Amino acid sequence: MEAAEKEKGADGVRSVERALEILLAFGDSDRDLSVGELLKRVDLSRPTLYRLLYTLEQNGFVLGEGDPQRFRLGPAVGRLAWAWSASLDVAALAQPVLRAIWEETGETVALFIPQGATRVCVAELPSPQPLSFRRGIGYSERIVRGASGRALLAWMDPTPEQLAQYCEGLDFEPKALVRKLQSVRKLGYAVSRNELINGAVAIAVPFFDHSNRVAGSIGVFGPSVRLEQDEIERIAERLLEHAQSLSSLLGNHPPAATKKAANG
């Protein structure tokens, strides 16, 4: 009995090791990988790889899509990366700023951080109104999609090669994306309408860390019936002020943050 328990425990450890091997097979430049590509990077049989991928997918560590299926890292990896990399808990630090925006707008307010080709929601205050939009903490999306993604990307200075990679598999042309990002930098904020959810409007601005690098974005989300152009501009102005406050809390010199947001 004892030997059987030890063997079972050893099998469990090997499964964990193999699952970690799959996750570590994804490199910085890999948006997604096919089963064939993964098999070249891990010493596993095809059936074992599929079994472990299914387990990882069930727990949010990978996402599978397409036919033939390709896999990319999931939101659970983003949550772990955030927990590991954040020497300062930005989500907690930002709570007073997010609540102030929430009280002023009455709409859903969320905080996003960049994770390679994606953005991850690390804090959210849902709107109390019956008609509202929310995604939830841990939600991730491609960084080229939505206002809160482009509010990040516009200040990340991506290379043409990176932009092409970010657009891969989406109905986005890199040249058109460049024009959008230029517009975002000129305005200081990004807006999206009916892009990810029909009837939804999003307004987002970046905030910056002590080294003047974009650290994340703050977004306000609501229905188009409440967020017409005048209201969008009013919220954007308030968002820029609150983002400056958050940048200051992160050690960014306020005039530099303001100049970077307003003038690009």
C-alpha cells in the first residue's frame, strides 16, 4: 500500500513537471503554438501532451483556438506573472484612484497591465447601473484590441515587426493600426465603440512608472446610450487627471507624465 502511494505521488510530481515544461515552452515572441510545434520543444508523447493541455486549459493556463488548434498562454499565467513581477501592488495602490473615477462616472472602471501581446485586468469596479459592461479580474485580451489595449500600445513604441505579430490572426492591418496609435497619442486617450461588445463604449488612458514607461491603463466602460461624444470627452479629461495622480504614486514626475500623455 505504501509503495503504491509513493508511486502515485511520483506520478503526480511528474505530471506537474511536464505541465510546467509545456508552459515554459512558450517564448517571448510566441503568440501561440501548434501541437506539432510544442512536440518539438517538449519530450512528451502526443497523447500525454493533449491530456496535459486539456488540464491546463481547464484551469486557465492555456487557451486553445482554431482548426487546427493552436494554443496560447491563458489569463491564469497573467495572474501569476503579475503576482511575481509586481514589487509594488499597483492594483491596491490604484484603488482610491479607481474609486474616485467610479464615483464620478457611475460606469465600470478597470485597471489593465501589459503582458507581452496581451493586456490583463488586475482590478475592476463594476457599474451599479442595470445596463453595464464588465469583464472581471483576470480577463485578458490581445493588446491591439479595445481602448484599454491601444492606450498601452500607443506608448510602448512597438517595432513594425511587433505590430505585425500583434495583428496576426486578427482583422487588423499594421498600417491602419499605426494611424490609430498616432491618433491615440495625439489625443492622450483611446476610445473604442462596439469593438469587443456590441453597444459598448470604452475610454482609456495610460499611466506611467518611475522610469516614465507605460505601466498600465485605466478604462471606463459603459453603454453607447449613456456615453455620447460630449460625455466621452468629459470622462477622458477626468481620466487623464486621475492617471497623472496614479503615475505620481508610482514615482513618475507629474509634469513628465502629463507631457507624455498629452503630446506623445
